[in-house]
Amino acid sequence: MKTQLSISALVLAIASPAFAFDSVTWTWDATVLSDVTTGAVSDVAVAPTGLEQIESEQTALGDFTALGSTLGVTNDVVNLGGLTLDDVAAVNTGATSLGNSASLASDVSTQFDSTQLYGGASLAVGTGLTGGLVDVSVPGLLTSTATTNAVVNATVDNTATGVANNLTADLTTISDQDAFMIGNNVQTAYAVGTSTSTVDLVSFTDVNDLGTLVDPAVSSVATSIGNNIGVTIDGIN
């Protein structure tokens, strides 16, 4: 009987609420002094199966202009009512103006040094007071214009792109010993870049299923880029 009573008393004690914590008052005062020193050393040793090494220097001076224009396209199917998407023509107008471009592709380790300069002209102008010459830099123009007008029953993709300097480096290798790239890239654009894309007077007459187009019926895009670099390394995953 004593053993049973003691067990019952223990169960009651656990099931009872903790009234002692209905009211708690904290007083907290702490001073923390932290001193952390971190050191990291990386030692990489590889035995590449090959090497691609490039030095690229590009200079473009002057005015670059690209024009693309489409006017008056009519897709007229006579005596057919309720055209489908298969009857709709596609009009693609593009203008691209590019100053300097380099594209590198390799499947072994790559090292490159690239310099790209796009600008106008550097002129030596005489001064009336001293008789000396002063260098005056004139910025170059980078202009791309794409225009599409008056299109009936045709989708339109109109794009104008202006790029002064562009570098793309792509390393795709199956060797973990080759999955590294070392590069130095310098790009200078001294120019006025303008890209204009214009689409006007596009109409659809009695065409069904336009709402099921994957791409927009009319796309008008203008892009101007001064300097651009893209690097991709894909090795052992």
C-alpha cells in the first residue's frame, strides 16, 4: 500500500499546474567581450590537360549606325473568313550596332587579357593664345534604329540593339583539373548610345485564336549597352 500511495502522489505532482511561474520578474545585466580571429589558407594544386591563352586588344573609333525598316506588309487571304494562326505571317525587323566583340570558348583551363575601347575621335586643336595644341576628345555615336509600320495580319518582332564593348568567355570542361579561368578585362566606352524601336499601324482582321499565341503578337524592344562581360565556367558537377 505504501508503494501505491507514493506513485499516485508523484502523478498528481506532475499533472498539477506550476503556480510558481504565474508572475516572473527578470533582472538582466550582462557584459560581453568578444575577440574572434579567423584565418583561412587555400592551396590549390592542379594538373591541367591543356591551356587556352588569349590577349585581345580592340579599338573602334567613329560613328556606328544600324537601320532596320519594314513598311507596308499585308497578309491578305481573299475570300477566306475566320483565319487561323497558320494563316498569320511573321515580320521580323532587327537592327544591331556593335563596336567591339570578343567570344572565347574552351574545354581546358583558360587565361585571357582583354582590352576594348570604343569612342569617337581625339583631335589636336590649336589655341589662339599660346599657339599650342590641345587634345579634344569627341564621343562616338552608336545608333540602332528598327522601325516596322503598316502590317496587316502578321505578328511583329521589332528589335534594336546597340553594344559598344562585349566580351563572352565560356569554359565547359569534363576535367576538374581544367575547371578554372583567370582573366583581366578592361572596357572603355566613350560614346553616345541610342537604340530606338518603333512599331506602328499593326492590325488583325478576322483572325481566330490570337489568344493562344505563345509569343506576343507585337514585340518591340530597344537595348543600349556600354560595356558587357559574361563569364561561364562549367566543370565537374
